[in-house]
Amino acid sequence: MGVENTESTQFLVVLNDEEQHSVWFADRDLPAGWRAEGTSGTRQECLDHIERVWTDLRPRSVREHLAAHGD
């Protein structure tokens, strides 16, 4: 199944527990372990938003470990 990429297809920006970002079809149930971040729009609008806000690609657990241990 290909990714629908029409201007009328709406997507959501979603996050998992590690604060990793992705896009998901707005009209479908979210997959287990993911939650809506609050941004919606075309696929490209969502991808552009992710590019702006997800500047540290390390999983949350890695960031927290490094912050706690001064590495």
C-alpha cells in the first residue's frame, strides 16, 4: 500500500514514549505507543514541522541518561 500524498489527505504529527516523531493519517486510529503531538496538516506540512521541532534525534532515554551521568 502506497502513502497517499494528496493535498486533501490530512496527517497528524505523532510522538512515542521516546519522543521520536512521525506522521500518521488523521482519519486512522493511532498505533499503540504513539500519541498526537497537536499538529495536523498535509504530509509535507507535518514533515516541515517535525524538521523544525525535532532537533535532537536521540531517544529521550539516551538524552536523560547522558544528562544524569554527565557524558
